[in-house]
Amino acid sequence: MLKSLAGLAVMALASCATPGLAPQATRATIANITDALPAPRRFSGAPAMRLPVQPNAQLARDFMALTFQLETGRQLNTFTRYEGPITVAVENATGTSLPPTLQPDLDDLLVRLRGEAKIDIRRAEAGEMGSITISALPRKTLQRFVPGAACFVVPRVAGWSDYLAKRFSPEIDWTTLTTRTRASIFLPYDVSPQEIRDCLHEELAQAVGPLNDLYRLPYSTFNDDNVNVVLTSYDMMLLRATYDSSLQSGMSQAQVAARLPAILARVNPSGRVADRGATPEATERWSKAIQGALSPDVSSTARLTHAKNAVALAQAAGWQDERLAFSHLALGRAALPMDGDIAIAAFLESAAMYKQLTGNSIHSAQVAVQLAAFALSSGQADSALSILDEAIPAADDAQNASLLATLLLLRSEATALQGASSEAARIRREGLAWGRYAWGDEVLAIRAVEVAGLRPGA
């Protein structure tokens, strides 16, 4: 998966921060924060969020669309997967020390794949060539070779040197595979722990399973909206179906489709419910508009134009699902530095839709962080806390440390605004601990200053 770099920060706090803050004061404040940080926190195990029952007829359509098409739209005529045990090796391609969270986060993911997806996968032994090689490199190096990708996976490659030798070869074309025997994942080592973990989840899932992304999937990492940042129970069902004993590499689409009903009855027994009917795929025009709305490589004016277009296209298509809600969220983010009235209206529309569609989910929490920031900056501590109290458990359950840290820092400031300074300090330390995992210490310090600047009188 070409994990998008287009996603802007979960919150445009910089545009709301106190404008008169002197650079020297900012640097001094940041230095004070980094000198007194708590130990970082990290997640383990499966995300706790509960997903609605997925009808097996819909799950079958999702499986076929994800498995037999690439993100580029190219069709795959043959079903492929690993046949036999899968081993995963980690390559230190540059000799630089690997991030300390990479290995434990990888081990946690492999435990989940074995337990939830029933895949025979383990770490390679020392000196053993892995079926899958994970290579950690500088972000700039990855960007130089694959612009726009935070991380990516390539078939028939064993490490970075092998990729450089084969990168213009048809060998690394997914459409030429009849089975999977080897692949390499390339991810940056000089980014935050959460970014590394998110890459591990997305790229390893595609190394062993489906190769496509669909915007219409609300509960999946196989979706370029980046709302779900770790593999969900929905994703694990797809992977478990991929490695069901009745399937094998080389099968045609028709052969796989014929076996899916029995497979899904085993994988998802609660899915024997009425089919809601097929959801139309996202159009190419809408996909380009939403990508433009989130792109950091275009002007603010262009982002706003793209976002307005995404909303208009979703409405014209008659969508009343997460794609329209996401379009409104993108419009709010794009409008925030330019037109606060448009931004707040878009956020409120997105919040109402997500609430109706997914309840107090990670989707709703993505909007709640924006609404809580508006409430805090207006001095409405009670309103901010009411919003945050619903959003924080959702971010925690979805294992999104970036969103969780931001929500906790906002809660700290709202609590301080009420005069509860000791409780505010406790919450702030919790937010800082998650922020270290989410962003790394330097970015965390900047975010903490920005959030603090939202509180009136701070």
C-alpha cells in the first residue's frame, strides 16, 4: 500500500495558536516540555472497538473488490497468497539503530495475525531469509524513489539492495504473480513510533493479503481515508478468509467467488443476515477531489476548492455514507485557515452524519477534536469536556495515539479553565505520554504549546 502522506494533521492547531507568541518564548517553552516528559506509552493487543455485524454477502463483494484489483485500478486475474509458513525478517538497510518500538510493535502484530487471522506467520530466525523483509530507511530516501509514499510493499524482492536492482523490472509487477513467495516492505525509521506502526499494519496486511483500497469501507485499514490506523476485526476476517484451506494460489475470480459463501459462513457466522445491497464504488472524480482536499502539496485555496468539489460530488452521487461525512470533514479542515464559518458548519455536518452512521466511533472522534478546539478557544470549558468525554474512549479503543494525545491535551486545558489545576496536570501528563509515541518529542512539544494557546488567558 502506498500509505498516503496527504493526510494533514488531525487538527490545524497552528492556525488557532496565540499569534503574538515570540519565537524565543516558544523555543523556551518547548525546551521546558521536553525536559520533563513522562515515559512514552504504547498500545498492545487488538483494538477494543466493537464493529457492527457485517453481512456475508457484502463481505464477499468487499473481498472480491479488494483481492482482484490494485489501487491503480488494474485488474488481477489470479488469486495469490503465501502457501505454507510465512517468515518475517527485519533488515537494517543503513546500519543506523532501529527505532526501539519497531520490534515490539511487529511482534504484537504477528501475534494478532496468528490468533485472529489464523495465518502461520512468525519472525525469521537469525540468518534466515524471510518470506517478507522489512527494511527501515530514511524518509528522504523512500521519497526519492517513490514520491508521495510514506511506505510501500514490493513483491519478489528481498531487501533494499534487491529492490534497487529490480525496480525497473517486470518482476515486481503484482499482476504477473501466480503465487506469493517473497516480498519486501520499505518504511522510514526517522518518523514517530505511531507512523512506523501504522506502516507495519498497512503494508504487512497487503504483503500477505488484499492489494486494493476502497473508500467505501468504514471499518478497515484498506481505505485511504486513514481513519483506522491499525488492523480491525473486519480486516482480520478478510485475511482469515484469504488463508482459508479451501483457497489456493492460481485460482480464478470465478473459482474464489464460488467458495466464498462457505468460507465466510465459517469466518463470520454472525454475518448470515439480510444483505443491504451493494454500495457503489467511489468515482474517480470524487477520489481525485478528496485527495486534492487533503494534499499538503497544493495551496490552501486549491485544497478548499477540492474539498468543496468532493462534497458536491458526493451529494450529487446520492451517497449518505461515510464518504459524504468524510468529505465534510475534509472541507472543514481545508476551510479552517481561511474561513472559520465554513469550517465549523462543515465540522457540524460531518459530526451529525458520523454520529448517525457509526455512533461514538473513531470517525466521530476525528471531528470531535475540531469541535472541542473551537469550544475551548471560545472559553466554553463545559462544552469542550462534554465533546471530549465521548471522543477519548473511541480514540483509545481504536489505538490512535495521535488523536488520543490531542484529545487529552485539550481535556487538560479545558479542565484547567474550570480551575482544577492538579487534575489538569495529571491529564496533561497522560496526553504527553501518548504524544511521545504519536509524534516524537520535538513535534509533541510544539503540539503541546499549540493546544495550550487555545485556552483563553493562557
